Amino acid sequence: MEISVCVGSSCHLKGSYDIITLMKENIEKYHLEDKVNLKAAFCLGNCTNGVSVKIDDQVLGVKADAFDAFFEEHVLKAL
């Protein structure tokens, strides 16, 4: 699974580095280092719905306060 977190200006202001930190922590917590490739990306074209995150070919938005449910739904259940 490939996950890209937008670090463009709009997402940066919305907390993209917090989302990257949460992603790293959860990937380690669930021992997914060999299943998930996490990287940064510039604008993913979804600037209105929190921080843009692309999981494989799907672009989604996430906010830090809803991260746990997002990770469970879009990462853990997808693996």
C-alpha cells in the first residue's frame, strides 16, 4: 500500500506534518513497515477537506482529531 500525505501550502497550514507523524506512529504501532510505503507529496487537488492523503489511487481528506478512525477505516481494513 502506498500512502502520500500532501505537504503543499494549504495542507501544511492544516497540519500535514502532524498527520505524517501520526501515520508514522501508527505504521510502527501496527508493525506495517513492510506493507505501507509512506511519502510526502505536493498538491493532490483536494484542498477543502482537511489534509489530503492519497492511499493507492484514492485521494481523501483527514483532520488530526479524526485520524484514528481514518487510519482504521482506510489503512487497517484495506490490508
